[in-house]
Amino acid sequence: MSQSLLATASFPYCPGCGHTVIAKALAWAVESIGYHPLDVIVVSDIGCCGLIDGLLNCHTIHGLHGRSVSLAQGVVMGMQTSDKKVIVVLGDGGATIGLQHLIMAARYNVEMTVILHNNLVYGMTGGQKSGLSPCCSTDIDDDYSDAVPPMDVCGLVELAGAAYIRRMYIDDDIESGLAEAIAVNGFALVEIIENCPSHGIRKVRELHGLEHKPIRVLKADRPAFRSKRRQTCSLLDSLEEMEKTEESELTGTVEVVIAGSAGEGVQTAAQLVGSAALRCGLHVAKKGEYPVTVAAGFSIAYLTLSTTPIHFQNIFNPDVALITSQDGMDKVIGLISEKTLVIREESLTFSRTGNEIRLPLRRLAGAKGSAFASLLFWCLKYQIIPLRAIQTVIEGHHHAEKLKLTLKMVGELLSEQAF
């Protein structure tokens, strides 16, 4: 191979964590078989093992807790060719939550390799027991887990019809074990019993005293599942094309980042302006970003407007940055370059001179209207979107009166001052 699966030699795991050993073993296994990184898709779960995404040169998908196997099954069923390899990385917590997905993928014998990092605890959240935890696997005591035996995932997927099942310890030859599993045509599960140096069993030798015993089962005679192809119509075909009613002065493409705080209308503002741009015959792409806290922290909208079709939406060097809060500024400050026009709330501390405009956005429109006010100012001042197109989309909104008031105040600001 010309390129390693691993993109870095630096790992984010705790010192002594088995996840590091497995990540290196996975890279060796994939490379020994001869897969190019771009022929590999790794679907990771929530948990410490899911930190592997940033370590790899291959395609990666980061799923919800317990849902990585079902996501991987969708990838397999959607692929046009069978020369790619789909690998799932999940922990014992994810396996507990998503057990039904594991069993069904094994039942259908979907062609994927599942690497189960079983460190016997929910490590990322402090060492709680999972459905795969034996007694005495963690320092945390509870009233019931020690009386309940751990689930035998290998046994369950074997009964479901998996083509390959293997349980290993972290100090076994897991490189060869993973290579064997990845080469299987069908559903393969490798459960690796490992230590958790922070919250679980810390010494590898103590793992061998558990009730988990190494196993290896190969059922090579069962064919892998193949989804049937059928011709269908795109759901987009049923949508009516929006009629162009206004003209825009925009030429080419402009990439805009709107950076504010959660609950302050950042996403709504971008959607409104995007809708107005569509009425001008422009192509529009919008993407939102915010933390899992949802109601707190930053809220970022990435908005691309173009006179030509947009095939990829990811803004790394915006033409315009509209910043309305400290949360937003802290998040996007690394994207701003010398070419970026910055329109920002005047109360923010920002060490930049030159290509910027400071406005009393929060005083003018309040916290919840500041993002929309910044977009209105930019659109109207630079004649990106005509006033009538904006008025049309506002008219049909459930907060129409508040939006009209913000529009009026921005119009007065533009007429009173020269920017």
C-alpha cells in the first residue's frame, strides 16, 4: 500500500489503554490484506473507541450511541460495488444499547467486520457497568449488576447466523485475528477483552480470570447478504421548482458564516435569507453546527449562495463572517482570513483592523434578532438579495411582525449612517 490507514502516531486514549493497541492492529490488518484507505469505511460508535475517527486516512462515519452497526448496514446496502470494506468500531456500551442491530446484521449476514472493544465498562462516562460487564469489573458498586451475568454477544450473534465470531484478549495476536475477520465474506464479529486503566480492570493479566473465554467460530459456507437494486424516482422529482421572481446583483459564489449563540435565531436567519435567495434564482446550500447541548453554547450557520450549482457544502475560508456573540466568535475565529469581511456585534472584543464593520446588533434587534439583523445589513448594503425578496419570505413566517420590525430598524440604520 502507498498510504497507511493511520494518519497519526499520536493517540487520544489514556496511557495503557487497549484502544491504542487495537487501533494499531486494525491498521496492520487492513494494510496486510491490501486495502487502500479510500476503499475502507469505518463507522464508529459513541465512547472512547469512537475517538478513532480523527486517526484514520479512510472514510469515517461517527454514529449515535449503539447505532453504528445499523449505519454500517445502510452503507453496505447502498454501495454499488463489493470491493470496499465496511468496519464497525464500538464498545461494550454501544453493543449493549444497540444489541438488536448487531443481532439483525448477523441474521442477514451483512458483509461487515465489527470490532467490539470490550473494556467491560462505560469508560467515557466514569466506569458504569454495561450489559457485558462481569462482576468486579469496575470500582463502581450498584445494587443489581453483580447478581446479573453479562450477555454473551458472541453467542448471540452466532445463534443469529454470523459468518465469523471470535473472542480474544488484548494481549493475544489481535493483528492476525482482525485480518482473518476482515477477509471474511459476510458478518464478522471480533470481541476484544481489554483493560480500562482509568475506570475498570487495569492490569491485562487480571482479564484472564474472567468468565469470558476465547472462541473462534467460522461459518464460511453461508453467503453474504446482497441488497436488490431497483429503479426508483428521486423524492426531489416531486417538488415544484421555485419560480424566480426577483433579481440579485450577486455574481459568482459567496460563502457566509453566521456565528452566534444557541437560541438566538442563527439557523432561522440563514434559512430565511436562503429562501429569499432562491426567489432570485440563486443556488443555495445551508448547514448548521452546534454542540450536543443544543440549547447552550455556539450556533453556527454556513450559507453558500451561488449563480451556479453547488456540489459541495463546507466552508473553510469564508468571504463573509457575521458574528453576533462571543460563543460564535470563539468557534469561527480560526476560519477568518485577511480576505474575510467581518460584520460583528460592536461589544465583542476582536483584535482586527481593516475589513470589518461593527454594529450595535444586540441593542438594535435584541439577542434573538441579532443574527437576522446582521444578515439583513449585509444583503441590503451589498445588494446581494433585493428588499422585495426578503419581504416576501418574512410575510409567511410565524414571527412575521418581529422580523418586519428588525427589517425596519436595519433599513433605518443603513439610511442614517455611511458604511
